Amino acid sequence: MLMLRLSIVVGGILISLFMIGDLQLIPPELAGSYITSRALIQLPILAGLLAFTFAPQFFRFAQTAFLATVISITYANYYLIHVAWEQAAFSFPYEGTLLYAFFGFFVFGMKFYYALTAMLISSVGFVGLMFLDPVYGDRTWMNAGFVVGSLFVGAIGRHRVDRLLGQLEEANEQLVGLSTVDGLTDLFNRRALMSESERLFALQRRSNKRLAVFMMDLDHFKQFNDHYGHQEGDRAIRIQADIMRQVFKRQTDILGRYGGEEFMAVIDGEHADRFEHLAGEILKQWQELAVPNEDSPDSKVLSCSIGICQGLATEFDSIDEMIRRADEALYRAKKQGRARYVMA
């Protein structure tokens, strides 16, 4: 926003500098009309745009404001060209038409369809002015063609810029996804999981609210992977991720793959009973799926063990402490026979 406001100020300074130079070139009888156009019309339009940038609704109407500003100043310049011709048969330069348009296209950052609209309205106005006043003599229509063509090139340039920016934004989103999402499960990867968990822990600690960390591990996964192959192992990992998404449904729930066949969920809540219910739902879904695991020394189906650490966030020094306690609870669940949960 600061850069936009500085750009508007620079635009006003440029118009002021044009006044200093133009007043040395135009006939004296045009000085009053010229100063009126520049100082009392064009500069106040820019000042109005600058003031509008401080309004709460500016971002909603920014593109419309840019379009209105460019068209208003351009047509004020057309009127100045008309008056100069009518009053003194003076051919006032048309370059301002292009400067105003390009300033809007590339400095204000007008989107393509707004730039195209500005190009069409500006072109129609300039051609109409040339019909009304043959300002540039034998070169009138050549100059008109040059203005229309230049405005068209500017609009196409804005289209190319928008397309490149869109491709860049899409590439950045893909990079963010690659840096935060586990490719196999579409859950958070470990780095993003830890970052989001620390954020939720800090939030719950400030408000002295309850938090739970679930550590989940597929039982005898090595035997399953060795017996059925890596593709089936990957499918089992995806099943675990799908179960987690079905059980932990709230947008605030943080789900991730901690590593290998180990998963973690960090959620907020009011009662420990709810956490136990969620753990029970995970175990129940695995039981219902009954995925065969012939080489398991315990059950002959694939299962999951869960360790839970829960409590008020203020009772713990860090999220790392909660993860450590949940991991210890997971270890106890394994020792007690697997396919169960243990609450720390």
C-alpha cells in the first residue's frame, strides 16, 4: 500500500513538472486553460485517489478507482487538446494519453479487463477528438492510429503480465504444498506438523485451554510391508490418513505424518472423554476394515496403537513435552498388546 501511495504522489509530481515545461512552450493565451486542466482537474483527481486508498473499502473497489482515475485524467487532457486548438490553433501534444494509460496499466497494476476497458474508452475518445478537431494536420490520422495501436500494445502487455503473475502464484502455491504436505497421504509433513502444533499449543496456552496430542502407529507394519510389498504398505498408510480425516473433522484439527507408519494429531477440546471417543473411533474403523496381516504375531489383521497426552496447555512446558508423553503412552499401548489406546 505504501508503494501505491508513493506512486500516486510521483504521478502528481510528474504532472507538476509537465506544467513547468509546458508553460514555456504553449501560447500565453492558453496558460489559464492549461493551469485549470492540470492544477484544478488532474491533480485533484489524483489527490482523490490518494485519499481513497485510506478508505476501508479501497481494496474492494481499487480496480474501478484506477480505471476511473485514468479515464478522468485522459479526458481532461483531451479537453485541453480541444481548447488549445479552438483558442489558438495550437497542436497540443498527445503523449500524455499514452503516459496516463501506461501509468495505470503497469504502475497502478490495473488488471487486464480494466486495462482493456481503459484502452477502448481512451481510443474512442481520441478518435472522436480527431474527427472534431484535425489537430495534427496531415498527420492527424497517423497519430490517431499510433495512439490506438500503442494503447492496444499496452493492454496486451498487461495481459501478459497478469498471465505470468498467475503462473508465478500457481508455482508458489505448488512449492508451499510441496514444503508442507506429505506426498503419500496429503497430510502435513513433519516440519509443517510441528510448526502448526507449536502454533496451536501457544494459542491454547494463552487462553488456558485443553489440548490433546495423539501419537498413532500401525502395528507390525514391517511384517505387513515385507509380506505384501511396498505398494500395499503405501495403501495401508493412506488408509490410516483417510481414517484420521474421517475422525478428526474440525478445521482446527492438525493432522500429519510424523514419520514412516507413525502419525500425529493435535486437537483442542473441552473434555478428556471426547479424546477417548475419537481414539475409539480410529480403532473401530480399523477393526471394520479388517485389512489382512498374515505375518502379524498377534492379530491377523492390520491394526493401530494410540498414545494420548491431554490436559491444559499451561500444564506443559512445550508441545515437545506433550509429544514425548504421548509417545510414551503409545509405547505402553504396544506393550499391553497393541490395537488399543493409552491415555497419559
